[in-house]
Amino acid sequence: GQQVMQIPQYQHVQEGEDFTTYCNSSTTLSNIQWYKQRPGGHPVFLIQLVKSGEVKKQKRLTFQFGEAKKNSSLHITATQTTDVGTYFCAGETAGANSKLTFGKGITLSVRP
Amino acid sequence: NAGVMQNPRHLVRRRGQEARLRCSPMKGHSHVYWYRQLPEEGLKFMVYLQKENIIDESGMPKERFSAEFPKEGPSILRIQQVVRGDSAAYFCASSSLVAYEQYFGPGTRLTVT
């Protein structure tokens, strides 16, 4: 079955540093979505990427979809303590019964 | 516009009892998904439903677990004869269309003693 991988599972950065994480799929995706879950909270939708090579920005967050539509990246510029949480990518394959397959997520901690 | 609602937020059950988790999707959403999350684990897909239909239950254990989304009322995830391994956070999400972003509820934290 389809696998979506996020490695590593944890990352610690100093406040103000940049942070990049990657998401890799075993199959070609029709779209990829990113979610953020704060500690004790629930996942919240951040962005959806659909086109090959697509880049979208949200303030200090930059999301990119790979050319082959099998991987994606999330880059945070100048991290802040409010960026703490777990970031999940979720890939969807085309098909009659497509569903989102979530990666295990990367938990980001930011040292003030 | 109320978001996805789940209740109860916390549920404690003894081994062998039944757990019933409810989810009301966002207004206008007809697609409902249930996920299970263990501590420090990702979200594991369980089941995808549309009104009155189970579309995909490939992630749901064959025994003791069932889900429904009736024409009227919330979606229900039912776990019969709970065991300690069922302790987890159960999230429900809804979307307006199958490929669109999913909106998650606050989750139900199930503890089996």
C-alpha cells in the first residue's frame, strides 16, 4: 500500500534558526496536504499542493511539491516558539476510493 | 459556523465495556473520516464514510469496531469489549469533497482501565 514517510520524527532548533523538513511518498500523488498539531490539540489544515513543482508561502512557511509529485518540503524561516508542534504531511493518490495517507509527523521544538 | 464536534472529549471505560464516540461534521460536509492516534504516533486512518454508506473501512479492525453515519445525526464509532490497547485519541475529520482539505474535531481521548 501507499506509504508516506517523514524522517526524522523529532527536531530541535534554536529560536531564529531556519527549519526544513521533507515528506516522501512511495507512489505518485494527486495532491499533498500539510497539517499542524499543537501539543494536546488536533490537526489543523495548513495547505494543499496540487501541481508539480508548486510552491506556496504562508508568512514564514514555504511549502513545495516535487516535480515528480512524490515528495514535498516545508521550510520555516526564523523559527519562533509559536511554531512548536507536530507537522504532518498527507498524500492522496488518484482513484475511485482515494484517501489521505498521513506520515508519522515531525515534532518541532524551539529553544527560546 | 461551528467546526467539527466530537463528544465526549474524554471517555474512561473498563475492559469489556463498550465505547461509543460521536462526531458531528461541519455544516455542509458529507464526508467523514475517523483516525486513531497513539502517543507520539501519526494518524492512522480507520474508516471513511458518506451519509449512510461506508466507503472505505480498510483501516478498521475487523472485530469489535464498527462505524456508521446515519441520514440524521452524528457519525458514531463503536468499540465493543474494549481492551487496554484501544486506549488512544480518536479524531474525526470532515470534508466537503473527497479530495479537499479535512477539518478535524478536538478528538476523544479513550482510556481503558
